[in-house]
Amino acid sequence: MTEIEFYNYTKEKLNSLAEERGVKNLNRYYELTDFAKGSFLNAYEGINQVFAQLAFHAQNATMLSNIVKFESNISFLDSVLCGFDPAEFLNKYSKSSEVVETLRYSDANPDGLRWNTQKSNTRPDQLIIRYAEALIYGAIYLRSFKTKKDVLDDLLSHYPNKDYEKLIRYFRTNNPKGFSVALTCDFLKELDEAFSDLPKPDVHIKHTLCAFYNRDKNYYSSEKRELECIQDMQNITKVVNESLPNEHLTVYKLDKMIWLICSSKFYLDHIEDPKSDYLSGIRANN
């Protein structure tokens, strides 16, 4: 299978799936979806919006999103995280343990987050500690900027000649907790179109490219290989655009096409998965 055949096959599969699910407009998924109509991020401006977005993507790690449940808990998170104002947040919290206890559910904190403390005897709060550390380092990084443009200018100054390795290294140096290569790209590609050539090397893209290149399913398991995964996505996009210039394919679009197929979650259309719909029906008639 060539790159063109791969792209056409992916497009055909996605169009078929979208039609099956009643999705009318796929183009909405090919823009910065963090700022789509109705997004919680649109309630914030400037640095507060950037911090809220960073906090949202920091929870997208395995298992952590099921604890934080960012969008459904946004009112609680906004309240305890100081409206996502980095300076106010750091005035209130100096240690990750303080953040953890503020987030923890209790009788006195009924809106708090719940997590299973029985999974680890040595670090029962391991996941939420990592999240709290990501928030603290994120706030430390952002508090020195006055506007979102200042943040973008700083990041772009460390992205010479589209050197994504340098950019990712710089971001992770300033955000050393909670941000893997994948989560770093997850945040950056949604932050601004300037980073639309950065795919998120998550499990869906890794498995897809392993199938395309006929590689072992664990081929992209190391950080070095994750960076290679980014290059592979960029190379495929380049080949497609050279042969099919009218497609105007971006890495961001290809990333989103693969993710939509593999996850089947058309989140902008609020289409629930069958299990969620099934359970909601039971609750509604209980």
C-alpha cells in the first residue's frame, strides 16, 4: 500500500463511519477543536485560557482522564484552581500535596475528584500527584507571560526550521511532570495552527502506522521512536500533498482522521457510544 492508497483508504473508512453515525460535517474536526463552538475554553481569555488548556491536556494521560473528567467537573476545577490564573494558583499552592488535598473528594468536599487509593500501597495517589505536579510546573512556566501571544512567541522561538525535537524538549524542560512526548504534542497541536504539523503519537496512530509500514505493534514504544512517529506522519502528509494538492492535507487533519476512526468518538456531534447511551436509557427509566 502506498501513501496515496493509505490516505484514500483512511478517507473512505472515515466517510463510511461518519455516515453510519449520522455525522454531517467532518470538516469541523480538522480545525482547532479545543475552541469549537460551546467549548469550555471559550469562557477564558489570555493566559488563563492557556493554563486551562494546559490543565485539560495534562489530564489526557491513560486512566487520569477518568479521574479528572475535566469538562464535566469544570465548575469545581475552575473554583479550586483559581479560575486558571497561574499567579493566583501559585499564591495559593506551593506543593503538589496541597493541590491533591484540594482536589480530593470528601464529605467536606463533595464536588471533589474520586480515585482508587487501593491500587498502590506505596503511592496510592500517584496519578493525581502527577497531575498536581503538572499544574504547578505549568503555572510556573506561564506566570512569566502576560498574553497568549507571548506564550506563542516563546514556543515559536524554540521551533526553528520546524525542529519539533527541539520544541518538544524545550516544552518538557519547562513542564517536566505529566507531559510525555504524546501529551506535549496533544497540547501544542491544539494551542495554535502554527503547530498543526505535530501529530500526537498516541496508541491509535502508532498502531495505524505499524500496520501501514508492516512493523511490530510495539515499534513506536520508546521516546526516540515516538519522535520517529511524528516524522513518519509528516512524510505521509508531504507525499499525499505532492500527488493530491487539492486535498490540502495537514498533519493535524490526518491525525484527527485516524483518531476518529480508531476511537469512533465524534465528540463535536455529541454522539454517545452505545454503552453510554444504553446506561443513560436505564437511568432515565429507573
